[in-house]
Amino acid sequence: MNSKLSSKEIVKEIVSNKEVKSIVFVGCGASKADLYPAKYFLDQNANQLRVSHFTANEFNYATPRSVDEHTVVISASLGGTTPETVQANAVAKEKGATVISLTRSVDSPLTKDADYVIYHRFSENYAAKLEKTGFCLQLAVELLNQIEGYADYDKMMAGFSKIYDLSQVSAENARLQAKQFAERFKDEKVIYVMSSGATHEVAYSSSICLLMEMQWINSGTFHAGEFFHGPFEITDKNVPFILLMNDGRTRAIDARALTFLDRFDAKTEVVDALDWGLSAEIDKEVLDYFNPFVITAVFRVYAEELAKARQHPLTKRRYMWKLEY
């Protein structure tokens, strides 16, 4: 296990020793969602690399036949103890894959079967909470650039140099809007969340983690592009929706959904990357991949204020960490 190398050095070492044909991202819950922007980036830009994204236990029980010595598996677990993801590392190693793991916990179980470990921060501030997503995306950029070549590599690197500070400032400036949201939504029994593009699984994790897990609020999530293929039938006056709105190529998808929500006076909260100056800081060619950073940071503040308004701490659980399951 090597935890001293940068993303660039890790990838250089891997590709000098083997031909990489596939990249597999594996995690659970929010950690799975944190890997999605990297998966999305490769889907958009890779010509030859095979890319997939799994919840860990599906990877364990239904391991793709393609996982072999030509595969890089990138796994993540915040505390490094998620049993399903720890097992996924072992499964990947048994198949001959190279394993890179992301965690904040030094020498945690997740590191046991990892060839490389990247440690990230989390609790220090809002920017730190984005490092898992960012470091994984950097790995994806390096893999693409070193295997196939990537014309916008320098623009991505410039984006990484700016996005953490921008996201931190955005979160710090979101408190008033977050308080207003919390007052409007604190008594809702169900809240729907949607987005598109690289932010699709930010909507997913916001729904299953911040609302269902941490607030015990019933929630549903779906891609904004799927809104008109089923979910829009529940739209009505005062039905609560959260729309995480992207800047960049998929903005038209989010805007179409918002137009419909407004048409029927749904109770809608929009967290819009455009409001926080993303396109003023990031080149348009790579803008799409940085939406999740600003939106994640801002919506974390929304979740904090919702917890205060409901007098239900984000740390409160009924089952997680308390029962065997």
C-alpha cells in the first residue's frame, strides 16, 4: 500500500506496469455518490476506457466478468469501515485489479487490500467535505490523460486550483437562504430532489442521506431528465421539490423541469450553481464537472439549517451504528 504519492504519480506508476482497459468506481451511500462526478467525466470524455459505477454489495455479489488485471477499482468510505466496501476491495484484488481507496481514516480496514490510498479531510470546513469527490475526479482526469490523452487537462487543473475556495465562500454566504429554506420546508413529510449531469448523484445522496438518513424525512430522487417520464404526475400546488440546478450543458434539462414546477406552483427550492459564480471561475469546456462541488457545499448549509429548524441533529440515528444489520 502506498499513501505517499499524488494522483498523477499513482496513475503514472499503474500505467507503466499494466495496460488499463477499465475503471470501476465502488462505494456505498454518500461515498458512492461522491465518486459519480469522476464516472460522469470519463463517460463524457473517454473513447476506449470502459467505465462503471457500483454500490459495493452489488459489485461483491454480481462482480462484472470484465474485472481483471486490466482494471482499476477506485473505492471510497469516509471512515474506512463500511463492510461492503472493504469486501469490494478484497473481491477486486482476488480478480487481479489494482485498487485505489479514498478515506479519511489512516490504517482503517479499507486500506488493507488497497494498492494505493489517498487520504482526504472532511470535518475541517465545507471545502474539506469536497476532497473525496475532488481527489477521485483528479484520478479520473489523470487516468484519461495518461492513457488516451485529454485536450482540456490544463483547464481541469486550473479548475481544481479554484473550486475549493469558491465552494467554501459559497457555503459561507448561503446561510440566509438556507435559513429561509428551512423555515419553508421544516414541516414537510416528503421532499423530492432532482438534478442532472455530474450533479445527478448529489441529488441522490441529498435525498437518501441528508433527508432520509439524517432527518427521517421521506424523500424521492430522480434525474431531472426523467421528470417528464413519470414523476411529473405528482406535481401540484405546494408539493415540495428541491432542484439542484447546473450551469453548463445540462442546464436546459434542469430549466425545463423548473418551468413545469413553476407552472403548477409547486413548492420549489432551487440551488443554482450559476448564483454562486461557477462560470466566472471555471472554463466553459470543463464547467460541467465542477457543478457538484459548489452545489454540495451550499446544500450542506441548507441541511444544517433544516436540522436546526426541526430540532433534529444531523447526527441523530435510530438504526445506523446502533444495531447489527
